[in-house]
Amino acid sequence: MSSREIAVLTGKQHFHVKRDIEKMLADLGEDPSKSGCTYLDGQNRQQTEYLLDREHTDCLLTGYSAAMRMAVIKRWRELEAQVAQPRELSRMELIQLAMAAEQEKLLITAERDQAVATKAEIGSRREATAMATASAAVRRANQLEAELGRNTRHATVTAVESALGIHLGKQGFRPLKKYCKDNGITPEKVPCPRYGKVVAWPAAAWDHVYSINLSVAFGGSA
């Protein structure tokens, strides 16, 4: 019960009720600020009031007249009766509560679906990024293979010997060179760690001279 309501019930000035409460709490060794709170008066100014439980209200009333005590006691009984017998909700209030519960349910469902969709989208993006990265890596690897003369279009003697585990000898390139010269083909040159650049002979030359299929030799790399 607030000190303002006690003032109304007892007919005392609110200032006097607050003074009595402060004295009572001081005698009990309690901090008045723990029971105090603020409100706006009629002129929109901040004022202080005190909120007391039943025990502190009874203690305060011991210094008041019997008529004042009785007025407050009756008010306490009214408040307790309201708590003991809660008001039955109207049909409209029941509908509003049901609608609020349904809205909360829909909100939770929407948030869950959004979280699932976001997780799926992130997963798809990661997968697409990984696939793109892998594809780029494959293209780069193929490009390096081509630059080193190890693919289905052309290959160096060293690359073929390494891939097939054979040895064509120091003059193994000459039949390939003759084939290119006879057919007007200019073989490509590719980087070589040892010699700077070496000749990569075309697939047709390998097939014609040594019956070597570069697609088979290098696992179908392009």
C-alpha cells in the first residue's frame, strides 16, 4: 500500500504520512530508500512516496487513532479479496489472449524457418564457392600441365617417358622432328626447369611414330 493511499484513507497530509514512515523505518533500523519510489504530482513534478507491505503498514498504524486504523484495515481486506478471487475474464479478453498466443507461436515458427533458410543459403554459398575454387584449381593444373608439355595436345619426350616408364634414348626425338618437318607442323616449346624451354611434340607425331596415345598416357587431361 502506498503512502499516498494511506494519507487518503486516514485523512492525513501525505507529507505527514511520509514523515511517520521515515521515523518508523529509522526506529526499525531499515533504509527508507528501499521502500521509496517517485511519481509525478498534478503539476508534473517528481515527488517521493513509500510502498509498504502489510506488516509495515500495521506497524505504522499503531500510532494512529482507532478510526484511522480501521479505515486502512478495511482497505487491506478489499485488496486481499481481489487477489483471492480474481476477476473472470470476458470473452473479448479471452480472444485477445488466444490471438496473442497464436501470434507468438507464428513468430517463433517464422524465426525458426528463417534460421533454417539462412543456414541452407550459407551452406549453398559455401558449396558453390568450394566448387568454383576446385574448378579453378583444376583449370590451373591443366594449364600448368599444358605449359609443361604434358597433355593430350602435345608432350615432351621427358614427360612421355616419365608417364609411361619407358626410355626412348637420346635420339628419340628425331623421328618426331622428321614427322613434323614432313607434315609442315611447327611444334610448340614449353618451359623446362633444366633447359629453359624444350620442344613439346604434337599428339599426331606421337601416335604416328611411337603409336602412343597422349590421352591414355596422361589420363585424359585436357
